[in-house]
Amino acid sequence: MRRSREWTIFFCAILCGLFCVAAKPKQQFKPVRPMGQPETPAAVPKAQPVIPEPGTVSKIAPTTKAASVMVIDARSGEIYYEKNADAPRAAASTQKLLTALIVAERGFLDHQVTVEPVDTMAEPVKLNIKAGETYQRIDLLRALLVKSPNDVARCLARDSAGSVEAFAELMNEKARQLGATNSHFRNPNGLPIPGQYSTARDLSMIAKAAYANSTIRSIVCLPQLVFRYSNGRTRELENTNKVLRRLPYCNGMKTGYTEAAGHCLIASGARPGRDIIVVVLGDSKAGVWNDASALLSWGLWM
């Protein structure tokens, strides 16, 4: 009798244990991560630049600190905004757009150009091409528009017209043809010289003609290029236009700086249905990029 009671208690204990195991919820275990290995974060979508809808931007142009400003339609020439647009000012290297336009329109860009000693006399920004070296005209034109070397401007001018002075006459003649009648040019690179000046309005007309030239358009949008010297040495040239790297819709055009001119920039940009040219003259080192960027964005999406 006693043995029977013991077996009964034993079997009841087993059944109770089995019931508890079955009723207990299963514990979820997190896989053990090796030491030093970070958890894989959830995928985060990349931020996309916010581009406004056309017509949603204020009709009032952004405030700028530049001395002279011009904003025009690059196709029709319609004026969107101007500020002291007819004030005569030094244009610095922005006038190299006119130099490039004359060279590009004359053609024969595969023509070989031999550097002469007079071409190298153009401080301070130089590519350091040497007398006796030979280059294709198109390679010099690309270097001129991307890096803005003054010796290259002199070389192209002398090659095109026989001398810097004769090329300046071509520049003034071309400017008059384009309607830029309040300008006078005396050299191809914009280095300070008495009697040389332009205006924001005139430079916008010159820039419009340059924008319509397919050769120039294909160059001014380049963020960098590799220049090959005649001895085989190469050098990477980074575009001086910082707005090209700031705004995905910027596609050119030309920077400039001298103490007399201040910081200058002709910037261009495009979106479907609209192309804009912005001229900013006499600005500060930081302000020229901010002002040109703001005006370009405003002009494209106002």
C-alpha cells in the first residue's frame, strides 16, 4: 500500500513537470554578434537635392553685395534682373570669354600653335608654356576657359591676329557687333591696363554669344581636364568656377579677379525650358560664389 502511494506521487510529479514545460512560452534568442563587429544599421535613403517647381520661387531677386549684377535668359536675352548694370568696371578674366569666342569662331582648332617668347610675359597666373613648344589650338582654348592662364590668352591672341594689340581691335569690333558698346578692351586676358573696362550688361551680351557656341559650351562645363605639355608631362587643371561643384544645374562659364575688379563671375545654368546667365562683378571672395549661386537658382526657378 505504501509502495503504491509512492509510485502515484512520483507519476504526478512527472506529469506536472511536463505540463509546466509545455505551457511556458519559448524564449527568443538574439544571435550573438562577434566582439568588435557593429550591428548592421537600417538602410537610409540618400538625401536628394530639393529643386523647386518652376514658378514657385519669389519674383523678387535675392539681395547681393556685388557692385554690378545682370541676370538674363541665355536664349532670348530677356532681362530678369539688373543692378548697376551700366557702370563701367574692370572685368578681369571674365573678358576671356570674348577672347575664346573669337578664337572658336575663327575655327581651324586642330591648327598647331608655336609659342613665342612674347606669349610668356603674362604674370601672375600662368600655365608656364615655353617658347618653341607647339600645341593644338583647341588644347590651349580648353586650358584658357578651365584654368584661365594669362600666358595662354596671349599666345592665342598673337596666333589669331599677329599681336596682342591687333587682337584687342578684334575684341572691340566683336563687342560692337554684339551690342556691347560700353566696353573697351586692350588685352585678351583682363590684366589691369589703363583704358580697359566693361559693364555687367555688355558682359551678359558677350556671354550670351559664347553660350550659343557649341565649342565653348562643351568646355566651360568641364570640372577639370588633363593638359599635356609638348614634352609629354601632364597636369590636371581644376575649373576655377566653384559654382560648377555647388549646383548640379550650373554648366559654366568664367571667373575673374584682380584688385581693381574685385571677384567676378559669369555663371550659366539650365533646366528644361530655361537657360540663364548671371553676371556678378565687384564682389568679395566668398560673396561671389554665394551671390552667383543664389541668382542662378532664382533665375532658373522663379
